[in-house]
Amino acid sequence: MQKKYHSKGADMVRTYASEHPDKTFTAGDICNYIKEKKLKINPTTVYRNLDKMTEAGQLLKLKASDTDCFCYQYVGEHENCSGHLHLRCRKCGATIHLEDEFACEFIKMVDTIHGFKIEAGNTSIGGLCKNCR
């Protein structure tokens, strides 16, 4: 059995993600946070731990529609985060999990009517939240 290894970098990425549960963030956001804390953690460590957390189902990795960058969303209490759509505010980065019946029916209808299977966990719909309009 492989021993789990916790590093300062892994702990910092995990802490940052859990402190921002309703916002999407980038690796750059975490690197800036680390600089503000005056810690010496290599950006490669940040990327490696983001990938590990994504593979473990702790983060969603979303392609930002307005840039070529990826952004991340902490899954937290949303156990089936890969099974539903997300709304993402392009201004503040707030994320709303669409776990309601209407959103689930929408995904099914798109498949039935158009023969298109939406990969919900990798999908976010961009717009402006009520606070940023």
C-alpha cells in the first residue's frame, strides 16, 4: 500500500481550494496567494497538486470560455459535481451548481432530442451573477 505524502505545497493548494468553495480559481490565483504569504512553493507543485485533486474528484477542472486557461472549482459538499451543470460568473468567478430537477431534465432532453451527451462535470455556462449585473 502506498503511503500518502503531505507536503506544504499540497496542503496550501487544498487549503486555498477549500477556502474558496463558491468561486472558480486558476493555478495563477494560488501562486499569487502563495507569494502574498511569502512561502517558497514552486508553481510546478501547484499544478501537480491541482491535477491530483482533480483526479481524486476533489476539484472540477473547467476550460474557461473567455481565455485559454483552465479554472478549478472545489467540489466540497457537492458529491455528484460531475453529474450536473454549473453557472459561472465571468466577472467575479462565482459558481452556482445546477442540481435541480429542471437542469437534470435539460441534460436528458439534449441527449434525447439532439443525440448529444453533455459532459456535465466539464461544463459551465458563462454569464453574470445577480451581484455583478
